[in-house]
Amino acid sequence: MIVLVAQLMLTLDGTIVNVALPRIGADLGLGPASLSWIVNAYTLAFGGLMLLGGRLGDTYGRRRVFLIGLTVFTASSLLGGFAQTPAVLIAARAAQGIGAALAAPGVLALVTTSARDDAARNRALALFSAVGIGGGTLGLLLGGVVTEVGSWRWTLFINVPIGLAVLVLAPRFVTETSRNPGRFDIIGALCATGAAMAIVWALIGAPDHGWVSAPTIGWLAGGVALLAALAVTERRVANPMLLPSLLRDRRRIGALAVTTLVFGAQISTFFLVVQYVQGVMRFGPIAAGAAFLPMTLGIFTMARIAPKLVARFGQAPLLVTGTLGLTASYVWLSNVGTTGSYVTAVLGPLLINGVSAGLTFMPAASLVMGGVKPEHAGSASGLLQTVQQLGGAIGLAVIVSVYAAGSLPGQFVPGARAAFLTIGAFTLLASTLAALVLRSRRPAHAKAS
């Protein structure tokens, strides 16, 4: 539970600052392009270094690397809160991302390897999954509250007491894991980190530069080339950065693909719904954050139910049901208009969305982590959370482009309708993958080599 509190803090940080961006821009004199780097610096470091963080935990001890990462995150939050210039704030956000990338993979690995049995493991995975996506919606609410009643600086300061509390308690209550002997795969680490950062960088800039522009194609090509180099390297080293056998399981690959699509859909939903309730319905920051409470309620409610459903029906039926429910919520949201009320236009689809997301993320995480030997749990966790970050970046980049192509000057609704339908296509594809790729009856806990 202690490490899950830290995970909640890391997840909150992905969205809590977003609500405060207008206040930050006004206070520090930042334009839209520079303001985007307050989000992008964190995303780039977090997504790019996640695989490295997972492998470092496997090699040198997960609790140790978790505490180092949490220390970096907490200290950089304090620095960012006191920032008086844009450069210092952006540097602090990048440092937060580095700290989060070191800490986050250890959370899931510690949660799964410390579980007494499959039932306890599924409960832990359900809580982790609820924190992972539900924390993002809580971040929007908390960001609105602290921004409206206080200062944007508290979106960063709030991490400090939480981080310090976990740093004090974790050494007392969290057991260190054994270290994985052998030389660290430096070439693999460089290839994995470089590939992830190149792909994230390309996706961040795609809406501005264009999908077929030289910068976008160049960075994507560079990322793919580094992935190819990683694949060659990992087959030749004794202690690979990313165990090749993790990517030989059809069900694990299917679960990673579903996770990528669903995370892209959910992150895009945060972006669009915030724009709608603030720009069309004229909600303030607090009300905009509170608008997501039905989604949060649905996610955390399903966190208690999903483990029992997985034990009874298996992962694949829940993934198909959950992704179809998400698709229905996006089709409903595509009917937003300029005269609808919150109850008729937003409440229902967000409630369905939360319940459906709660049905989706826990089974997907269970499939990814199932059968992984304890000494490789950090690598598997890093892989899962890397595709979550990449999925969010890909989804948001695509949806921003779709929204921009369909929008009219000064009007939100025309572009939003096409964007929500595109998000629905993401989750419909995810449900198809779940039905086709995960139909095997082979137990998810079969041992991975």
C-alpha cells in the first residue's frame, strides 16, 4: 500500500499540472509553445527512461532504485514549485520525469512479487490499475482546487510531503528484492532509452510539424532503427536489458497492444472533455476537475470487483466487454453540442467509461505480468508502463490532429465530434484484438522463460 501511494502521486503529476497551465503561463510569461514543454519535458523523460528504470531495479534492487527515483522526484517537485524562470521550471519537470521513470516500474514489480497467491496478486493489480488511470482524473480535480484557491505552485509542492512520508516509511515496511547478478546491458539500455525518447519526441511534435514532415518521419525512423538495434543486441548478451522471451508470448503482446490503444483513448478523453466543459459549458477549474468524478468512481469501484470476475471468467472476456463499453462511451460523447447539459452530455458516458476502464486495465496488466519470473518483474513492469506512456503520446497526437482538421475557428464541437469517434475506433480495434489474439485458453500464469 505504501508504494501504491507513491504510484498515485506519480500518476497525479501527469495531469495535475495541466489544469494550472494558463496560470503558469500568465505568471512566468510563457507562450503556448513554451508552455507545452512543461508537459512535454515530463512525458519525454518519463516515457523514455521507463524501461531503463525497470531493468535497474531488477539488477540493483527494486526498493533501492524506487527510493532513489522517489528522492529525485520529490526534490525536483520542490525545485519546480520555487521556480522563478521558465528554464528552471522546465528543467524541474524533466527531473521529475527521470525520478518517476526510476520509481514507477519498481511499484508494480514490488506489488506483484510480494503477493502471497494469485488472488492477492490480482487484487494488487486491480489497485495498481485503478491508481494508474483513476489517479489521472483525481489529478484534474486536485489541480483545479489548488490552482483556484491557492497558486499553481502547489501543484508541485503537494508532492513534497507525500514523497517524504513514503521515503520514511518504505525502508521500514517494504522488503528489498534480491539483485540480479551479471553485467548491466549498457548497449541495450542506450538503444531502449534512445528509441523510446525518439518516438515520444516525434509524437509530441507531430501535431505541429505534420505527420509527414521531415522532423516527424526522421525521429520515428530513428526510433525504429534503435528498436531494431535493441532486438539484435538482446539476443547476443547474457543479461539483456529486455528479455526477448517477454515478447514471444502472443497473449502478452496482445495485452500490450490493447493497453496502448486504451491508454491513448483515455488520455485523449481527458484532453477533449476538459476543453468541452471549460470552453463550452464554462466550468471553472474546480468544476472541470469534478466533472470526472463519475469516471473515477467507476474505476475504483471496479477495482474491487474485477479480480473476482477475472477468477471466474478469465481476462479475455473482461477485456472484450470493457473495450466495447469504452467504445460506447465515446460514441455517446461524439454527440456533444453547444446546448447540452452536463447530466445529458457528459455524466452518463463518463460513468460508463469508468466502469469499462476498470474492467480493462486490470486484466491487461495481469496478462502482461503473468508468468514472469521474479527476477524479470521490473523489466516487464517497465515494458507495460512504457507502452502506456507511448500509447498516451500516440493517442493524443492523433486526436489533436483529427480535432484540428475538423474544427472551425472559435468552435469546439465540430472538431470534437470527429475526435471522439476516432477515439472510439481505437477501443473498437482493441476489442477486436482482445477477441482474436487473447482467445487462447492457455493459463496466464504459465511460466515465461
